[in-house]
Amino acid sequence: MSEATGDNVPPMQHTQQDPILAENVLEVESASMIKVYGLVAYGVVLLAIIGAVVYYFLGEKLLKKKKKPDIDIDDVAATNTVGLQDVSYLASELHPGSTHIDVLMAVASTPENIAYGLKAYELKEKARKERIQEDLEEAKKKKNESTSTSTSKDPLINLDDDGWADDDDDDERAKAAARAEEEKKKEREQLQKAVGKQKVKLEGIDEGVVGQLWVESTLSKNGVWPPQDLGVLKGKTFVYEGKKVSPLDHPGLRRNICMITGRLNSMLLNNHPDLLEAASKQLVDDTYFKGSMEFRGRCALLLEAALRTAVACRNYPLAKTIVETVAIFKIGTTSPDKVDWFNGVMEKQYQVLPRLQIENTTIECPDEQEMATGDILAIGLEMTRLHAEAFTRQKIAMFQKQGIPPQVALQTYREGWWFMARAERLDGDTPGSVLELKTDGLLKEVPAQDLAKYQNAPFKDRLLTAWPMVISNVAQKSGKVKIQCMAPPVPGKYRFIVSIKSQDFLGADQEFSVEGTIVDASTVVRKPRQEAKEEEDVTEDPQSKKDN
């Protein structure tokens, strides 16, 4: 049996005081079933790494990872971490009724992400200016060389003129000189490429090169640019060069919004004949398209931060929306409602739909006859991945076709599911305020007025626990799962609802419920937790005690 607690988390800042995550445990009862990781960044680890590397080469300080780092906001811009300033911004801009576009636009406009986008824009403009100057100097040099050659061949001062009979010889010499110049040009290009000084293809300077302007133009022709829905950015202004401007008039933010819109319409762009032709001729502006990969890595971290914020605020509707946003951003589609399209893709590629079968659901307080306020409850279930065999078969065939050893390639497989548990009172009313928010950890920079919208949520929308489960063995078909959470603090009869949401697939979400009665802890006798733990240790494996 393996278990994960709030102490095991990936790069996002974490403290012992983080609500829910520090209190609850998800266990997986299978030797090889599922590895539980800390957060949503599992499927975007590669993107996050790319982003971190690029930040490093932009000259920013890369923070050394620690198990539980204390992150200074001033040190996290352009690194593989998210600062509390961005967390506070996300908590402020989002709310329980936020849409998927709200989430993405909030991510695009965090203070650090705007700074990142503006820096990328400025670097691109600097490269453009340097390139224009370089081209002018090169043209001037060629002109001087041409003038010099022309002067040396002027018939008025050519004392070697032997008459019309030498025209053919002149033609041959000219052709030889042209060939020699062409060879020198190739050698210069090879040398520049070898030392990393090859000219970068830039849209608007090099003929046929496509970049952000082409993306915006293509999206515009298809009616999706400029975006009709700017979500949380509607009516907002941002400061650029000392002036207040709209989101699309801020070059750094416009770049971010363009990349998000492009990602959601990736099927339109990636299969466009213009882009395919430009890519085949190496006429792609890397300042945009490579930058878009780096931006996606940054967004992965911010989506992770947004989800952690929603979980810390114990808000199920917002957490649910953010997981769905992660899925559509990863897949590259505009809405989680595009299930029919996604199913068609899955059936074509794998001949099966990714689905879970949930059976034998239970709820209990382990080793006790009843469940009481203050108890740690265990919600159990048996889970079967109905798509395991077909996915394994198809992926092995794909890797073999590419000449990649399957046993190596399959190690990169990741499939993530979020388990979100909440409860509904059946015999009365439990106020949502009984589930307090802990504001001394992740939420410590969030103003009280921004937290109020989460604290006022009804009890049925408050999370008891939320935890991600990452499957790294594509062939694993089934296993037993236990989700641990604190019992509601008010006695009564409850329906416990567990929503299982995919951050990789559309239409694959599951939900089940189990009912149970919570009694007042003052009416039952419980052993102190430390005493019970020591008793478990003694009885767990007496033979091992003897061996030691």
C-alpha cells in the first residue's frame, strides 16, 4: 500500500498549514497500480521543464528546489515556481462561478505572466532592430563591393582590353566568380550555423515567414480573433509605458492572449496549409512558435497554482472548472463540451474510449464501529480502466513503428484523475462556515474581501478533500483506491459525493455517492491517535520486531 499526504508536493510552494491537502490522504491498494503525485503539473512536466530552461537562458536566477520552500515573490518571476503575488491575483480574479475562459484569461494576465510576455516581446523587437541594422550593413557592403568590381572593369581605364574577341572569356570569368561567391556564401552560412550565429527568420522581415501576425490573421479569418469573450479581462486596463491601455493594446498581454487563443484553436492552426508549407521551408518565426511552447509551460504552473488556490479555498465549483480548463488547454480545444469530436479522435486512434468503471464503494472510519465528528474517514472504491489494453496495444505499435523501444517510451506515460469529495446534509442544514479556510499558508497574501466569496459558499459546494492520482503504467487495468478525509464537524446523516475528473480526456468524468451517519464525538470513546498508532506498529509485523 502506498499513500500520499500534503507533505509530498511538486515545485509549487507548500506549507504544513495548507488546508485540506495537509489533512487528508489518498491511498492506493495495489503494488503497481497508481502513483500519487502532488499536483496537476503531471501531464505538463515536460512543458514546465522547457519553460524553466528558457527562463534560465534569459538570464534569470533559477531557484534551487527544496522540499518545502519559502518563496520570495521577488525571486520567482521567470522561474519554474509561482509567487504569492500571482496566487493572490488568481484568488482575487476568480470566483465559484468563473468560466473556463475566465480561468485562462486570469492565467494570461497574472503580474508575472504579463512581465514574462512583455520581456519576450521586447526581446523580439530587439532582435528585429538588430536584424534590420545587420541587413542594412550587409547591403551597404555588397554595394561597395559591386562598385569596386564595376570600377575595375571600366573600359576607359582597362589597359588590358583586347577587343570583342574576349567577350566569351569575360562571361566565363563572371560565371566562375559567381560560383565562387555562392560557395563562399554557403561556407559563411555553415560557419554561422556551427557557431550559433545563423540569422533567425523573422516575420515581417524575411519573405514568407509566419509568426504572431499570421496567427492573428488566420484566427481573424475564422472569426475567433480578436476574442469575443475576454473573461475576467473585459473592461480592464493595464499600464504600458506610463499609460493605461486595453488588454489587446498591451503588447505583452496581447502576446499571451494570442497564444492562449491559438492553443484553443490548435487544430485550425496546426493543420493549416500555410503553416505546413512554412515549416517545410524553415520559414517559421521561432520568436513566436518556440515561445508558445515556453508559454504553455508557464501556463501549466499557473493552472496548477489556480487549482491549488481553489482547493485551499475548499471550493468545488471552481476546482471542477479549473480541472476542465487544464484538459481543454492540454488537448487544444475550445470547450469541454467537444465530447463527440474527442470521442471520434479516440476511436480512430485507439478503437476505444477512455473510461473508468467504479464498483464496491464504501465509507468508514477504519477500526471503528461508527463515524464521529473529528474522525478521519476512508472512502473506498474499486477502479477498472476499461481502455488499458487498447491503449497499451496501440502505443506499443506506434513506438515500434517509430523505432523506439516500447519499454523505454512507455515510461513517459501519464494519465491523471482528480478525486474531489464533498458532502450533503440529508437530515438538516450544515452551514458552510463550519469548514474554515486556513489563511496562514498558500492564502496568506489573499485579502480578506477576496476570501469572503469562498467562505460564503454553501456546505454542499465545500470540498472535504481533493487529490490527484497519476497512472504511470498504461497497462495497469484495475486497483483499489482509498480516499481519506475529515468527517463533517456537525453530526447528522450525510451523502458523501466523490467526483472523479480527468485532466486528459473529455467525457470520461465519473461521480458516485455513499451515505453515512456522523455521530457526535462526545458520545463515543476513541483512543488517542498516537496511542492507536503505536498499537498498530506493535501488531503490524511482530516477526520483523524479532528479526531486529
